[in-house]
Amino acid sequence: MALVLSGLWIGQNVDILPAAASLNAPIYDQLFRVLFSIGSILFIGIFGLLIFSLIRFRRREGETGDGVAVEGNLQLEIFWTAIPAVVVLFVGIYSYDIYDRMGGMVPLSDPHSMHGAMMTSQGSDSDVSAVIQASVLGTPPEPSERIWGGIGSGQVSAAPTLPVEVTALQFAFLFHYPQGDITSGELHVQKGQPVELRMEARDVIHAFWVPEFRLKQDIIPGQPTLLSFTPIKAGSYPIICAELCGPYHGGMRSTVVVHEPDEFATWFEKNNTATVAIAPGASTTG
Amino acid sequence: MTIALPPQTSSSPPGLQPEGWLRYLSFSLDHKVIGLQYMVAGFFFYLVGGALAGMIRVELASPISDFIGRETYNEVLTLHGTVMIFLWIVPVVNGAFGNYLIPFYVGARDMAFPRLNAVAFWLIPPAGFLLIASYFIGGAAQSGWTAYPPLSLTTPAAGQVVWILSVLLLGGSSIFGGINFIATVLKMRRPGLKMMQLPMYCWAMLGTSILVVLSTPVLAGTLVLLSFDIIAHTGFFNPALGGNAVVYQHLFWFYSHPAVYIMVLPAFGLVSEILPVHARKPLFGYTTMVYSILAIVFLGLIVWAHHMFTSATPPWMRLFFTIATAFIAVPTGIKFFNWLATLWGGKIALNSAMLFSCAFILHFVFGGITGVALAQVPFDIHVHDTYFVVGHFHYVVYGGTVFVIFGSIYHWYPKFTGRMLNEDLGRFHFLITFIGFNLCFAPQHWLGLNGMPRRVAEYDPQFTLVNQISSVGALLMALSTLPFLINVFWSAFSGKVAGDNPWNALTPEWLTTSPPPVENWKGEAPLVTHPYGYGVPPGQIDLKAATGRELWSSGQ
């Protein structure tokens, strides 16, 4: 009992993750706390049991006898089959729920349902129909777009999506804003506005990772990939390539700058090179 | 002092086989010689792989790439992974202990196919030297031990092709070994010995060999296709030519996830042999142990895509592989609770073999907990391909399997050589390995959670301190091999004479001389139907009370 309580306490007070800067990050952290609690209970319990056994049942000086000839105990064995099975089932269902809330299990026909949406056909990636086809063919999660209970994202998801085209190549990320024809080496986004990254890789597999967003997606050559998120905290966060991509893999980094809405509008206008362009965020929230 | 290690057996029938120490360099057909050949060769490659790991940790002691070139760094990490997995852990837990022990356990005089057995071993040194030589001739492979295309298609071709060739040879060796173990366990049992009377290591090796035989050919086929892509410019996995890179990942992990069980199941078996002897108690729950091995074998074959949660996998697949992966925790958990119950109420000798085995339990439980966490898609999406995974993996294969290898060497060295290892040096070896290991790999979980990807030569300077702590741990691990090596060499000549059965054990390998004669027993092989028959009869103690305590303590 004390063990369970201390495990729960540790789980609630663990603070070893980086800042949570996107809508799905707090949900992720919730899962992390639950897993950490269960893990602590199990580990401390087994560790304690092991150390206790080693001390209590150690062979003392001059002892030559054997231990107790217990060859097994069916009830006990059923007991410690059932308990882990229940725990694992609970964790599985819970993480499924978390995944659903992060947008991972949205039905495939939902056009907003992709996070890793891709198509294996060779269609041009900028082709809109190809992207739609991709979403129908289907794949995973999309952590924004959906309204999550309890996080106050209703307003946020009503904002129009900011599309950004991401090109990953050895050894850099390039970001292109079709709405303003801006090309940048850094990703600039607006706090509270959903972002949709349309990613493709030129040469080898790369992976787009922002630890503060708790998001990672491989970008596989030949498979245009969609990833969406909603930043909720202004600041600069690292973008890291997480898939070995060659000698300078460790140096393949960039920055995502989450601006306050007015700052973002300024940045967007300054860099806007398109003749008719509407800063997507500025027009609604700015 | 002129007698070379290990001492020659007294009875050696005349024949074509060399005698004395020379037989360890020969195409010997004796399973015990082959087992020790595997072990010594494996340990040589462990030192090579360890030196490579040392280079990685030196490079990572500072956040900039300043120790070795970036290409070299990628070669080093590729070689480290390949050498440690294919040339150290797999050959030693399977080949070395399997060949040495399985014939004893089934009551046979040798393996089912002694020549195939020798071929399987002799594939390993050339494959290993080929792999290492590739570094000096034109550069080794640079694409990690996973060799994902298209990266493996764009890095220098010669090194990658040599890497493929070497892994194919090692895979062949592994398959030959697997077939041999299956045949030996199923067909070479002494008349009267039933399957459910076999020591647990036989079951572990049976399960492991089934995995080897089912999954290694898939890897071999995949690598042959990959080599076509490199040499003949076919397009199986090359997206630029209409191929699909994700297919490679599926095929690769169809072998390489079971490979983890190929590395840990034999370790589970070895621990099941060591614990009862030194705790003086029967192995708890023999039958459930057997079924959990079979369950792990089955589940191990259907979980591979959990390595690909951030690749393009559809949601149903993620859900299926999450649940399948998490469920491996159930049979694995049974084994760990059974081991704890084996210790409970025993008369535990706190010697090196026992300490390494208990550290294995601790590390593997930790690695198992992080493993169940990694099986959860949302969790994995954040930490995939980070140092969290590096930490998790090393807790499983180093903290798990390598600790068991050391424990097993302390346990069976008296049988191999007829002399005991020095216990004080052994405990000292344990202590610095234990501290070094945890210092090296525990902080890596934090690094991964906070944003350090794996396989990088340079990193964010905020991680410098933790990386340096990890490097200090690696240095301790490197130093810890010294007392071990001194112990092994010194004890071979001057260790306390062990006698036939120093641990007073009941399994068949102890019921012959140390070291055993060429055909294992003089006269007929003993029939051991209760390999774990230790302990005072249960009638003499209050069974109810013991059970109640166990129930209470495991239910927490």
C-alpha cells in the first residue's frame, strides 16, 4: 500500500520532461506520469523484494543445508500472470485513449486524419488531389484539428491552418510558406494556430522531431507526409533530425520559433514575397 | 606451468583430432571444444566492440565532433552494433553455452550434427575479420547496424557490401547452430528422459532456435536484395527507382526483433540454471516457465513493427503491435516472479554467479518497464530514435544478457577448467561492472526524453554533463574487464582445484569429471529426471505460511 502510494507520488511529481509547447504535449505528459507511476511501483517492489531476499535468505557462515523444496504454487503463478495481464491491458487501453485524444486514431476517411499520411504512388507532392488521395489511403495521427476536452482548444482549432512545405535533405530542413512564397531555414509559427507540415525527403530518410511538441515523424523519400500540430507556448525550440541520415546527421538541426500572433504577422509581412497573399494568422487573430 | 590453458583431459582416444591446446584451433568435432571456441572468439570480439564503444563515449564526452571524423564515427557505431550483436552476444549465449551444455542436459555424447557444428563456428572468425578489415580497406559500412535504405544505398558501397557478406555468413552460422540445437533437444535425448524433465536451458535453446530458424532466413533474403540494390542498381528498396524503403524496415525487423529474444531467451535459461543451485531450492514453477518461453517465442514473432511507429504505418497496425508488444510483458513477468520465488526462502550463496544473476533480474525488470512504455505509440513517438532507446536497449542486452554471460562464466568455469575462479576478484569485478553500467546507461534515458537523438557525433551543449557522467560509467565498464581477465588467466593455472561438483549441483554436466572427458561420461550417461531436486522435503516446514508471505510480497 505504501509502495503504491509512493509510486503514485513519484509519478505525480516527476519532472524530467522538457517544456510542453504544443497542444498534444500535456496529453503526452499525462500518459508519461501514469507509466512512470506504474513503473516505479513495479521496480521499487521487485527491487525491494530482491534485496530483502538476498539479505534475509543469504547463506550464513557454516550453513550447508538446502532451502525449502517448493516446486511451485499454481495459485500464485496464476496470480502473477493475471496481475501483469490486467496492468498491461489497462496501459494498452489507456494509451489507446491518449493516442485517440492526440488525434492518432481518427477514421481514415476524415480528411484531417493524417500525421503520417502519405502515398506510395509517384504523384507530384504539390498536387492537391494527391494529398487528398493520401489522406484517404490513410495513415496516422494528427495531433491538432480535433477539439480536446479539458484543454480549451475549441477556439484554437477554429483558426485556419497554416500550411508549410518542408523539404528534408542532407543535411538541412527547408521550410516554404506557399501563402507568402517564403522560404526559410527556420520554422516560424504562430501561437495557437494549427500548423500543417507537408513534408518530403529528397535523398534518404530523415525524421522531424521537436521534443517540446512531443512529436516525431519519419520523412521517407517517395512518400509525401503530413504532420500537424498546434503550438501553445511562445519560444524557440529545436527541430532535430532523429533518423541517421549520414555523416552530418548530428548537425542536422533547425529551430521552430513560436511567435505571439502580432509578432508572427510582422515576420510574415517582412518576408512575404508573394504578390497577393494574405497572412493566414494575421487576418483572423492578429 | 608448461601446460597450456585449459588443462588437457587425461583420456584422449587416438584419432585425427589434435590434442592439447591445439584442438582449440582445430576443426574439432567435440561440442565442448566448439563451445569454448565460441566463447573465446566471442570474448575477443567483445573487446573489439568494447573498444568501439569506448571511441563513441570519448567522442560524446564533448558536444562537438572533435575526436574522430564524422564518417569514421558512423563507421564506428555501425561496427559496434554489428560486432556486439552478431559476434559477441548471439554466438556466446547460443553457441558457447548451448554447445557446451545441451549435450550434457539431454544425456548425449555430442550434438546431433558435430560437423555442421564445427562449420557453424568456423564461419564466425572469417566473417568477423572480414567485417573489421573493411574498416582498413576502403572504409566500413556507415549506415548503422540497421542499414536502412536509401542511406545504405548512398554510403560507400564497398563497406556496405562487405557488411552484408559478413552478416550473411554470421546468419548462416546461426541457422546451422539453430538446426543443430533443435535436432539435439528433440532427437538426442537419453532414453527415458522426457521433455518436461529437461533443464530449463534446453527449453530456452529450443525456443531460441525456433526463432533463429524462422526469422534469420528473412534477414538473409532482405540483405541479398539490398546487395542487389547496391551492386546491380535494382530498385527493391530504392524510392528513386520506384522501390519502397518501408518494406525493408518490415523485413529487417521481422528478424531483428526476434533477435532480441535470440539474445535474451538463452540468458533466461542460464539464469534458471544458476539460481536454483546457489539458492539451494528447486526452480519455482517449472511448467509455467516452459509455457512462458513458448509464449515469448510466439509473441516475439508478431511484434516487429513497434520499431516503426514513426515510419509510415497505418493506425490499425500501430494498435495491434502496441498490444502484442505489451503482452510480452506477461510471460516475461511470470519468469521474473518465478525467479524471485525461487530465491525466496532459499539458502542463498552471495557469490559472483549469484550477484551477476540478481543484477540481471534488476536490469531486465528496468529494461522491461521502459520496454512496455516504448510499446505505447504516443510515448514512442517522442522517444523513438533517441538515447532513451539506447538506454533501454543496453539495459536489456548488456544489463540483461551480458551480466548473465559473466555470471555463467563464474558458474561453469570450474567445469570448463577444473579450477575455481577467485571469488574476491569476482565480486570486485561485479561491483565495478554494476556501478559502471548503471552510471553509463541510466542517464541516457533522461537524455533521450529531453531531446538527444541517437547516432549523433555532436549534440546540444546542455547535455554535456550528463554525457560525461555516462562516459565515466563506460570507462568503469572498460576497466572492469581487467579483474575479470586477470582472474580467468590466473585461475586457469593457480586457481583452487574445483573437483567434479563444487556447487553440489544436480544437473548432468556436474555428474562427470571437471573438465569432462571427450565423450562426456565414462560409462553410461546418468538419467537426471529431477534437475532441480534441491531442498528439504516440504513436509518439514509450514508451507501455508511460506505461501502467504510470498503472496503478500508479490502482490504489492
